[in-house]
Amino acid sequence: MQKLILVFTSILSFNSLSLYAGQLNVRLLRSTDHAIIQRRRIVLVRSGALAKQFPERKRAVVTYPVIGGLSDATVLRRVRSTLDFKNIFDYSLKEYREDAWLSEFSYVVNYNRNYLLDLTFTQSGIGAYPDEHTRHFLLNLKDGRVVGASAAFESARLEELAATVDRKLQQELTQIDKENAETGEPPDETAIRREADEVLKFEVKNLDEFSVGARGITFLYDAGFPHAIKAFEPEGHYFFSYSQLKPFIKRDGPLGQFVR
């Protein structure tokens, strides 16, 4: 009887160990489809003549991501190189410290799974007036490269896709015109707005800028209006669900997994 109990106990222990090992392997497999991101925070302290000239701008806060957790060393190196601090806004920490403009540098992780890493960086500061800039990156964690329109969408349908997004841009511009008319927009600003609108069109070249989410894709469009007419600038975020984009997405591309 004791032998039977020992055998039975051994079998249970072996099965439990096998089950645990299987669960661990599943967790490890799942963990490879995303990056591990550590937040690094630095306070830049300005001194000397710069601090005396701009005493209210003695400090700037910089928060940026340190990427890890990718088993392929080549892919990790590529991702880190693309997201190298200097590559974000063409400024190094030293240059930010030696210039009084920057107030804050930060980032948001929009998506980090299914082998896709999507981040948006923001820098804000004060010159003649407060200003803010953003920079977006979408990276394929299978090869470490930036995902563009040519990799994600069917090349034969890029013109059609751009026209589809442009319709949303034009609808937004029409709504902005309507709202400004209702508030009694001054005639001189109306003329400026009309002049700017002549070049506002979403084209194939704009398709490279899009952000991935769990439910769909948001195409990004920066009109680049000067500060004087920022109030007339479209938000430039145009969302489409994966089901809406199914005819345009490459099945063997990085977004194909969402429409199979």
C-alpha cells in the first residue's frame, strides 16, 4: 500500500511539475511579443547667465523610456537606436540644458503587445509664447524597424486609403469653419484661414503616420499652422476600426493579425 501511495504521489508531483513548466513556457512565449519599458526621469538644472536671464526656467523635467525585454539582440539594438534620445526632436540632453526653451519632455506608450510598440513623445516649452511638439513612433518588434504605410497596407490601394482619410479631414475643417462663423470670426483671420486651407489635404505621403490601438488605427496629420492661427488648426486624429480597414491591410504585414 505504501508503495502504491509513493507511486501515486510521484505521478501527481510529476504532473504538477509538468503543468507548471507548461504554464511558465506559455508566459515566457507571451512575454516575447512586447518590450519591457523602464521610465527614466532627469531634472535638468540650468545655471550661470542662462539661469539669471530666465530665473523662472532654471529647471526642466525629462522623462524618457529605456527599452529592454527583447530576446533578439539585433532587434533590441535597432529599437534602441531608433529611440535614441537625440533622434526624437534632434536635441541632446546637453543642448536642452544649455537652452532655456524646454519645460518638459515626456512620452506615452499607446500600445505594447502583439509585436508592436507604439509611443508618442511630447516636448513643451516657452519662447516668444508657449509651444508644444509631438513625435510618434510605431515599431515592429519582430525586426525592430519603423512600420510605415508600405509595410502595413496594400500598395495598390494607398490612393484610395488616403482619399478615405482625407474625407474625415475635410469634414473636420468644415466643422471648424462653422464653429468660427458662429463665434463671429474677424474678417482678417478668416482670410488667413482660407489661405491655409488650400494646402490641407491628406495624401499618400501622410499615410506613414498612424498609431495602433486595440480596436483600430488612428491616422495622424499635422497641419503645421503658425501660432497666430493655431485656433483654426484641425486636431488631425482620424480613427478607423480594423474592420473598416480590412480591405486595405496587408494580410502578411504587421497589421494582418488584426483582420484574419
